[in-house]
Amino acid sequence: MEKEIISLQLAHLLGETFQQQEIQKQLEQPKHKDHGDVAFPCFSLAKHFRKNPQKIAEDLSSKLDHPIFSKTKAVHGYVNIFLDQTFMTEHILNRVLTEGYGTHSFGEGEHVVIDLSAPNIAKPFSMGHLRSTVIGNALANLAETCGYTPVKINYIGDYGTQFGHLLAAYKKWGHAEAVRQAPLKELSEIYVRFHEEAEDFPSLMEEGRDWFKRLEHGDEEALELWRWFRELSLEEFNHIYNRLGVSFDLTRGESYYTDTMAETISLLERKGLLEESDGALVVKLDEFDLPPCLIVKSNGTTTYATRDVTAAIDRYQSYTFSKSLYVVGNEQTLHFQQVKRVLEKAGFTWADDMHHVSFGMMLQNGKKMSTRKGRTILLEDVLREAGERAGNHQIGTGAVIFHDLKHYRQNDVEFSLEDLLTFEGTTGPYLQYTYARAVSLLRKTSFEKKTTWIDPSGWELVKHLHTFPDETARAFQASDPSIIAKYLLRLAKAFNQYYSGTKILQEDQLNERLTLVHAVTLVLGKGLAILGIEAVEDM
């Protein structure tokens, strides 16, 4: 509200050359409270008006006038605006207490399809898979917060050359009983062994390719083993998802598109896009400065790209999405660029609405985790140990999720169980403890909700509550849950400062203070829910 008022007045004072929306984008929140609540920098205006920025600020400051302003000041080229705390407190708290605070309607119910998690069958669910799962889940929650209809798809990796490697490995060293006892552990071990031995015996790789070819051509033995591995893997994955509190609207493997990939290949051929290259079929993408996209290998088998192009067409036909997000690591950037451009060349205009939401790696001692090289930390083990150390399953799980989401998604994350479980600093337990502390205050006495002015000590906290809707919109538009994580840390810090500096339960203005505390629990709880973290009332 106040930004619209300020930008409208400034646009009127500055003249038709300056648009209200552009002015509003330039409004800042001062770092120091002595500089007011909103600031407008005048440096970019100096050339246009041929005046010193400070002089422009003084002119504007003297003319700004509205009941929600308590005063304005020109300082070092900025117009610093102080808001009327009594009016704004009542306005902001009334909004916070309204159901749906922080939500938006600009999504208009349109579908946002989100490809997330996507572990490979027959491999353990490692910390490396955590990132796609929790980032994608938070983005789905943000999409819903902004009025969209999210569709969460777990696109299981259950097809491709690596399964030929696994089948070859099982035929050489696998034991059915060992697989039944510990499916992912046993299958992972023989998969790692296959690649270790292939370094000395390269012919193993050819055996792996042959087994995948048998799988693609419907060989009965290959299919029976593959189905068994898939079923066991999905059971194991569901234990993890239940622990994380993550669910999906659709779980579908790459293998689902086995029968429809031929149709995609035929479509690309009819469009005149397929070209032969060393016995393989590719779509050239020279005009985009990209290497050719491999559609069919020289041995006749399909590729990730073939399946992803097919899946994208199916998803648009099923959901007519306004956005399709692929929450997949940075290393797949080229792949998704190629898939998108192939669809564009094939005439699918909606390909422009496909976006790769990339993220950095989960590191262990500075190195990428790798199943093939046997260098993994199992997520199930981490969740179990985190819960034991925290003394509470929800706190442990929340700590693991928050440790990931507090980082900007494209940055690498160094895994540290010690760091993520501390109750101080930038952690999930710190936020959950803050929430529990606020709830404990509300339990101590009954109160009547009053949104009238309290005292200056609560103003900073009120201002933090006020920015929540802006943060949810910004986080969705940037596909960046860390915006919410960092906002919650700022809110928690402001509350704890208020808690330590104010006698909240003293009789004078008790209702007003506890109403503010109640407002904090509402926003903290909503923010944690967006991140997929359960708020804990007792710690």
C-alpha cells in the first residue's frame, strides 16, 4: 500500500517522463532505522534535471504529503520517508490476521508442472537427490501460494543405458536373496563394482549396452529383472518421501514413454529435423550455438532427449501448463537447452514456457557425491541420525530441509550434520525454537486480539511481517525458495530481539503485544509450511 502511494506521488511530482511502476521498483528499505522506513534514491535523476541529487531529494521531500507519512527527510541524495506507525501497525496486523495473508491470485488457477526429485531405481536415495526433492516441493508450495495449480511429477529414472549396466552386473555377481534383504544396498554395490571392473575390462560396457538393447526390445528376462528392481526401489523411496512429508500428483518412469517414443521420432522426421550422423539420428541446433541433439543412437537405442521431448509433449497435452519447471542439477543445463530448442523447431510454441530450474551440487568434503564411484551419504541415514540428535523427528527433518533451502539454489552445498542441527544462527532448529517460544507465550494467558498501536519496540517486527506477501511473490517469480528461508531468519531475529527487550506479559497493553506475537506465529508457520517444514510447538 505505502509503496503505491509513494510511487504515485513521486510520479506526479517528477512528471510524465517517469512511470509509477518504474519508480516503485527503485524504492528501498533503508538499512538503518534512523533513515526511515522507505527510501527513494535521486542519483539517476541528476542528469535529467541537471541538479545535484541532494537538491532533488530536498525538493521532493518538501512536497511529499500523505496521512500515512509521519515525516520526510532528504539525506545524502535520498528521500527518506517515515511512516505513521500507529496507522500502519493497525493496517498491517489486520491484514496478517486475515485468512490467506501472504497469498496471491495472479496465477489464476493455471497449471504449473514441476518435474522434481526423479531418483534412479536400483540406486540409494542419497543426499544428492535431496536438493531436487525439497527445492521442487517448495516451488510447488510457492506456486499454490501465488494462485497457480501445481502438478508435482516424480519422473523416475527407470530406463536408459545404466540399467543395461545394472542388468549385466546382476547376471555376473547378483544374488536374489541379498537383493530381497537390502535392495538398494545390494544393487548399488554391484553397480559400483561393474564400473570399477569396466576400467580394466572395457568389454563389460558393451555387455551393458547389449542388455539395454534387450530391454528396449522386450526381452522377457531383462523385463522381469527390471520390473523387480523397479518395484523394490519405489517401496524404498516411499519411506523417504513419507519422512520428508513430500507427495506427488503423478509418479511416472521414463519407461512409460517406451511405446510413444517412435511417434516422437516419426514427428521429428516428418518435420524434416532428423539428420544422420555416424549412423545415429540427430537434430542439428547450429542456429542456437548448441551441439546436435542425439535422438537415436547408432545401435538403434533411444536417449534421455528422446524421452524428455516425448514427456514434454505428453505433459502439455495433459495439463496445458502455463509453466513447466524442471528442477534438475546444473550439469544438465545443456541437455534442457537442447530439448527446449528441439521442441521449438518442431513448432511447439509452448516450449518457451519450459524452464530449467538448475541447482548446485551437494558436496561431501568438497567433492560431488557419486553412486558410480561409491561416494554417497544416504539420506535415510541422515534423517535418522538428525532425528536422534535433535531428540525429535520433525526437528531433525526440518533441519535437513532448511539446511538445503537456505542456500541460493545454484550454489553448491557442503553437507554438515553438525552445522544444520545447531539451535543458534541460520538453521531450521533456530526457526522452530523461535516458533515454539512464541507459542509458549500465547499459552500463558488468555488475550483479546487488538491491532492498535503498541510501542516503538514492536515497529521493526511489524515491518518484517508487512513484507511477507512481497517475499512469497518474489520467491516464486525467481524460482528461489531461499528468499523465504532468509526472510524467516530475519523475522525470527526481529522477534527474538523484541522478546528479549520487552516485557511482553506485563499487564499494560498485554492484548496488543500478544496479538503481535500471534501474528508472528501465523507468518512463521506459513513460511515454514512453504518450505515443507513442520512447525513444532514444544521443544
